[in-house]
Amino acid sequence: MLDITIISCLSDNYSYLIRDKKTNLIGIVDPSDFQEVDKEISKTYKKLDFILNTHHHNDHVGGNINLKKKYNSKVICSSYEVEKIPGGDIKKSDGEQFNLGKTDFKVIHVPGHTLGHIAFYSEKAGVIFTGDTLFSLGCGRIFEGTFEQMFMSLEKIKNLPKNTMIYCGHEYTKNNGSFCISIDKDNKNLQDRIQVVKNKMEKKLPTLPVKLSDELETNIFLRCDDERIKNNLKMSNSSKFEVFKKLRNLKDKF
């Protein structure tokens, strides 16, 4: 099984230190800041076997080179943007596997935020590291890709087992919740989640991870076929994709 330590980095980033319990192999997902990540590694495992990058933005790969130099780690990254990943060693494409000891990860290509963005999903451990594709109560901005790509990427994640725990790249939940409730104000599950988020943030606790089943009930970007949301947007006859595009455009201005 997998041990996961959440490391707060920069202003609102999360990096994830992961350990396969059976083999004691250690990985870090999206090390944005060398010092914060290294502080945790030095305190706990004192070694780092692998660096896993979801995409090439600096706030997800900023610690790569220094970590690689210090620990002789191997960098696992997307084959679609390996040229942009500092220190990239092992290229992975959609559907390929990566093993952290006895924990198997499947690479899922989820373009939209960037063209080569990938997620790391372990069915055995019941976790997915989604980077900047799916957030708690939100989804990533579309920079390099298209609305269609982001929509289809979210559809891929939606179809995973509902008990999958989601670990994303940023602490955006409070703001995302405010946007969701502005569109879906009568959603009792969403109201309850917003209160839980508020309580956690008051205690300075991460709002992550979150279960996919909870996201399916409360994240409006995963509920584009919901009649209540479509009616609130005056889009009752629109397709799921048209509703998604509208929501993403509204969120960009929120």
C-alpha cells in the first residue's frame, strides 16, 4: 500500500511525498519547491527514488534538478512534453504503467491545461494525482489545449471507481466552492462540503484529498448534464460540452 504526505509549497501548491510500504521506494509528485520538499524528505525517508511530474509548468517541476542532484532520483514524465521537463528520464504515454515498488500506476493522458498533461492513477491504492486537470470543486484553466480536450479529460477521470481519492496540484477549494454555489445554490451536498472546507481552512488543514464520489455530487464541472445546473444557466437544451464551455468561461471571469 501507499503512504502519502502532503507538502505545502509556494503560495498554494501541493507536492506529494509517496512511499510504497512493501519496498520502501520513495517518490515525489510535482515538487514545485526544492527546499520545502527536501525538508520533509530529510526529516522522514532521507532518500528519493523517483520524481513524478504531471506537466511542465515551473510550479510543478521547480524542484526537479536539485532533488535529482541530491538524491540521484529518476524523473518520470509525459512523453508528450519531455523536452520541457527539467531532468526528464523516463517517458510515459497514455495507458502505460509505472511501478513504485508494489504500487502500480497507470498513466492517463489528460490534455487541456497543457497539451502533454498526464495523471498518475493507482487502482490498487485507490488514488489519482491529477495535477492541474481536476481540482477539488473545480478544473484547470485551459492554456495550451482546447475546451474539447479538457472536457474529455474530465470525462476520463469521472469514469474511474467512485472511491478513488483525488490529490490535485493546488489549494483552490474555497474559491472553487464559491463559484460552484453561485451556479448550484440549492445543492445540499455542496452546501455541506463548503462548510467542511471552511472548517478545515480555519484549522490550516489541507482540503485534500477528496473522494471522486463527493466530486461527482458537488463539482459542477463534472455535472454538466445536471438539469438544475442547465436550467440555472438557461441552457436546458444544450449539450454537456456546451455547458462545460460556458462554465469554464464563467469561472475564468469569476
